[in-house]
Amino acid sequence: MRYRRGHGCEHRCPTGTNYCEEEMLETIWTAKEEGKTSRESILKRATIPDPELILEQLENEGMIEVGPEEVLLSQKGEKRARKVIRQHRLAEVLLHQVMNLDEEVVENAACQFEHMLNPEVTESICTLLGHPRTCPHGKPIPPARCCERYRTEVQPLVQRLSDLAIGQSGRITVIAPKFRSRLDRLGTFGVVPGAEVKLLRKFPSYVIGIGETTIAVDQDIAGEIFVRLMGSSSGK
């Protein structure tokens, strides 16, 4: 059976599995953020199969507390919901900012990722992105221990080429051009994922060094190339 969540993702949900329970916990978490925690409101927004059955399962497992006025997460349930919400929103940031994918693709893919990421991968993604505080929709990303170790502002490990400082180097991780022809043209100059690049100049165009080759690109193209930082800048 298929279902469609409120934010637009769609995939199969086998009733009674951990998958559906996590979806319901996520629904209760977001309902709490919006101040709409009544049982009626939660059941209305939860479009998984048999939402009342899932609520009953969660209550029996001690994940939620169902009162006459509202449904609340227990300490145990909040811990589990926090993990799913964090993984979903980090996936959104990764897919939107690094992969430059459109909103519909981001939503669907993030819905898949949130149930697949383990703690180690999640922490690596968070560190890679510079421990973001909000998702692309402005909703808070629950912090974890890796974020607590970096309470001061930190620079993301992956940045757009256009955001690098002059003299800064990086290894290309993703190229997300608006037009396929750009990808082919960049490839002829060796500008491909895995290649090391150095930003040499920003004006009047972006000049990058790649191996023994120096090429110039405009700002739009420089903004479509994402690199993992390798060294510090030597200029501004």
C-alpha cells in the first residue's frame, strides 16, 4: 500500500513495522513543533496505513503517552523520534545544498535516507556540512554530540567553488550543472569529481588551476562545483 506524507514523499509502508512507527514518531515530533498535538490532529496528518494501530503499538511500547487532550512523546519515544528527524533534515541539507536537487526530489530522497542512515554516517554527514542548525525549510535540526564538540562557528568541509578564498584548494566532490552541456565541457578540461582544484582568481572571472591546466569559468559555473577543502587560503 502506498501513502503520501504531508510534505510530499511517497513510498511503501508495511503496516506494523518499525518503519511505520518511525513515521508516526516523526509526525508527532513535527506536530509538537507546530503546537498541534491533539490525537485528532495527529491522526489527520498521519497518512500511513492504520495510524490508530500504530499509535496503540507505540503506546504499548512506552514510546508515547496518550491523554484525553493530546499525544506526547515519552522520553524513550523522543529519543527515537529525534534520531529520525535529525537524519531526515540533514539529508535534506545534503541533497539541497550539495547536490543542488529540486525540492520534490529532495523530499522523496530524504524520506528514504532517514530510515537507512546509521549513527556513524549521520555524524559524518553533519560534520561534512559544518553542523547545520536548520534544514532548507528553516526547521531546526536536533544537535548531537558531534555538534556539541563544535559549538563555535565552523566552516563546512564541502563548499561551492565560488565560496572559496583565493589560494584555497579542494577536491571536487560533486558537479551539479543546470545544463548537461556544461558538465561535458568541464570534463574535457579535467574538471571532474575527484580532481584537485585551486582557486587562483575571482575577478573578472573565476580562474582555477587543475593539474598543469588553468581555466576560467563564470560565477554560475563556479557555484555549481562543490569541493572538499584541502588546505587554508593564502589570500582574500
